[in-house]
Amino acid sequence: MRKHFATAALVLLSALAGLGTVAVDTAAAQQGAWPARQVTIVVPFTAGGTTDMFARIFANAMQQKTGTPFVVENRAGAGGNIGSTVVARAPKDGYTLLVGTVSSHSINQFVYKTMPYDVEKDFQPVSLFATLPNLLVVNPKLPVTTVAELADYLKKNPDKLVFGSSGVGASNHLAGELFKIRTGTTMTHVPYRSSNEIMNNLIGGHIDLAFDNMTLAWPQAKSGTVRPIAVTSLQRSPIAPDVPTIAETLPGFDATSWHGLFAPAGTPREIVDRLAADVKAIFTTPEVQKMLSEVGAVAAPNTPEEFSAFIAAERKKWQEVVKAAGVQQP
């Protein structure tokens, strides 16, 4: 699984390396003093994951465009809080950026009793990179093939099934909690350290189902080691068009992962606007969009204002889920 994901990421990055004009014209890069030196892009999760992949796509294209080093630095821990804190406390000069996620900027503040940063005051949203649905998959021995059948099975067997996630408060954990709330059912949650562990335990029959990352779950579904039931986004995934959405059975159900660029609050507006334009130029090229679609992601660049509004809506939704589910971390 990890090999497949790493290969997909490598394909993306290798292809980008050949797109010398993927971003904007080099003449535009000469305007203004920024960037005059290395720019660090902090990823608050481990190398090799989805967030890391998006960061490296952006860093690679920006380095090609500007001729200035854009270096990805992985600072994992505490559900994204450790790396996010580094950027929250960094100088407001555009030389330290963050690739944030639904967990770091829409969920953690409601899950953790204390936070080392203020998600609303310490960051300037720049732009979304992309969205990525989770995939509801079950062990093939479980006698369900649809969302309706799963809900019915759960109602008849309360607390009998076990679902796994990559950690308490992670997006794939809260997708399961949202499913329980919407269906009025109960099941047991088991947190793991990574999606690889989730898939291994699901295939081995130690857990019954998961709402896991599309890039890792779909290859297993295609191979038949797990059974795909539905995707968690409002629209069907381009790489699995025959797999229905949960929303087709539970209208409005949406538990999509997302990844976007942030700067420390107070970063000069001209740098923020320029970064947003760069994100749009990079992620709207047909080449990049095609490559992202091959791993189940959908490019979704937007303006700082649009990104801020998007995050506010996400916070409201997940705050209600966290409260209803009683999820909390120290």
C-alpha cells in the first residue's frame, strides 16, 4: 500500500519536474523582492503522506518558477499541532509557510483541551490546494454491499462492529462519528498511527470497516482485499465513478479531506496574493489536474477570502460532530 502511494507521488513529482512552465512565466518571478532566499514549507505530518505530496508538488513548481529553493520540512505530531505551531510563531515575512488540513485547521481546536496556537488569529489562509474524499471500505466477510445495508446491519448489531482511523480526532475518525450520528447507530472506534495500519488490520479481520484515505484504500478495493461501499464526498470520485457517495443515501453527508496553504497572520498582503495566484497557476494546469485525479484528488485553488469562508464552514460542521460524539484529547 505504502509502495503504491509512494509510487503515485513519485510519478506526480517526476512529471512536474518536466513541466518547466507549469507555473507562471519567469518574468513575473522577477517582480518584487520576495523570495530573495530559501522558503520553508512546513508539513505537520510525516513524509510520504498525502499532505506531504501536495506540499512537494507546490514546492517543486515554485522552485522551477523562481529559481529560489522551496524546501519541505516535515514536523509531525499531535494531529498536526506541532508543525502548525512552528509556522504560527514564525516571522511574518513569507519565508515560512504551512500546508494545513481539515484536521489542523477545522477539527483540532474542538478535540484538544488546550491548543498551542489560535487557528483563527495566528494564520492567514492563502488558498486550497485540493480536496480528497475518504472511501468507506469493509472487510469482504462483512455481509453488506451498500450504505443502507451497513446502516441496517449496525442497527441490528449495536456496538458489534469496529472501525479504524489514523487517530482520535482525525478526519477519517470523525467521518465514522458523523456516519453514526446520521444513521443513529453505534460501533467501536480503534485509533491507529497511520492509514497503512488501518488497511493491514482491516484486511486481517481485526477491524470491520474504515473511512480511509482514497489514495490508499482504493488500490486495496481494486485488488479485492477490501470491499468499497461509498465515498465520503458529495460527488463521486473520478477514479471510482461506479462507487456511489454516502450522500446518495444520506443526503448532505460530506466528510472530505482537504489540504491548503497558510502563512503566519500578518504576512504582507502582496505576498499572500502572489502565493494565491501561484497556487492557482500551478493547480489549474491540465497536467497537474490530470495527475491529481489519478490518485483521487480534485484540484480546488481559491482566493484567500474564499478559503477563509470555506474553513469557517468546515469548523462549524466539525464542531457539531465533535460535540455530539464527545471526542476529546488532552
